[in-house]
Amino acid sequence: LEAKAVELEAAGGSAEAAFHHRCASAKLSEAAELCPDGHPDRKALSDHAQEISARAVYLDSLGGAPASLPLEDHVGEVALVMDLASAQAPDDEGVATLVARGGTTGENAAISEEGYQLVAALDSLKDMKAFVDRFLAADGRRRAAAAEDAAIEATLKSASSLASLRQALSTAAWVELDIDPNMDKLDLAMRFEKEAHALETAGRREDAKNMYSRALAVLQYVYKFDPRTKNAKIKDMIGKRVEEISGKVTLLG
């Protein structure tokens, strides 16, 4: 785990390296606890675990940027006196097993870079779907009812960080707005317009046109029937928005 962390650091993968550092730190702490009281290796392992944990904290603080401080600034060499030559090799636990043992699932992982990396380490499509559902819900979106597993899996596999997941989801055809039927109609129109703008920016012109059309239809309803339009200024504002969005629909048509 520690060797993998060092490799990831060298490649500029600070977030992924931090995750592996934390896993290595946890295993070293476990090893320290297994050492008899007073044994010199107990302190050596515990100190090394703390150093690696501190390195993980530093990498997390970079927000995904490459490390500017060398590993040696935080982590020193560890020398053990215990002879492990004749020791029985431990069971080879994969990262997914270690993370699962810690209780992490797609349902409870934090919606953060660290949470994403933990769920990704589980190597479970079910858990990643659960994580993505929560991620989408926080942004007022959801998986479309007709979304196909193959399309979802392809999108999820294209991401390697929370930022790239957000980007992948912004252009995924199987993601849709989660609309509250009781939402204020003017707010609804603005939300449709905002979504249309995002789709247009992503190069999805046809989808953007359809979303602008939905915004236009709702605004036209508000213009004609909403009691707020008895106020001349509000009616004029909505009328201008109708003209602007109508122009967008024509331009994309």
C-alpha cells in the first residue's frame, strides 16, 4: 500500500496517494497494537503510522494538486528489530476488502474527494451507483428511469476523481432533473433555463433546445396566468425573458 502511494505521488495523483497512505497507516497501527508492550517495534511502527497519516493530511490539503514537499519531509525510514524471516505470511487482503472492513459503502461515504476514492476502492458498481445517486440528489438530479446499466457503467468508469465524475455526469444522457411538482412555476422555468445553459455549454445542442423549450413553455404560462404579472414591472421582466429564451430556441433549431 505504501509503495503504491509513493508511486501515485510520483505520478501527480495526490488524492489517490493520500487514500493509500491512510490505508497503510491503518495497517501499521494495527501491527503496532499487536506488538508486546515495551517492544521497540511497537513505538517504531506507531510513529511511522503517524508520519504516513500526516502525509495523507498534507496531500488532502492540496485539493488534487501535485505535492510540492518531498515525501521525506513527512515520512522517515523505519527500522525494525523483529526477525520476520520465519513469520507466517499474512492473508493478502486487497484494498477493497480493507475499505469494506472499515464500514464504508456508497450509502454512507462522504460526498467529497476522499469519499469518492473510498467508494471507488470498493470496486463495486452497486456502491458507486448509490454514491452517485446521493451526489446527483444533492444537485437536484437523478438517474432517469430508463437509464441502462451499460450506459451508467461506462460513465462511471470514465471518472477517476470527484471532479471528473462531476464532469462526466454533466454530459451523461441518463441524468435528468429531479423536479418537484409543487415547485413555484417561475422558479421551475429558471431551473429549466439553467439546465439548458449547462447542456448548451456541454455541446448537447438538441438537449439544450428541448430544455429551453420547456423553460419557455412554463414562462409563457406564468406570463399569462400568474397573479404576480399584475405588477407591470414583473410582467415586463417575464416578457423579456420569454423573448430571450424564444430566441435561444430559434438559434439552436
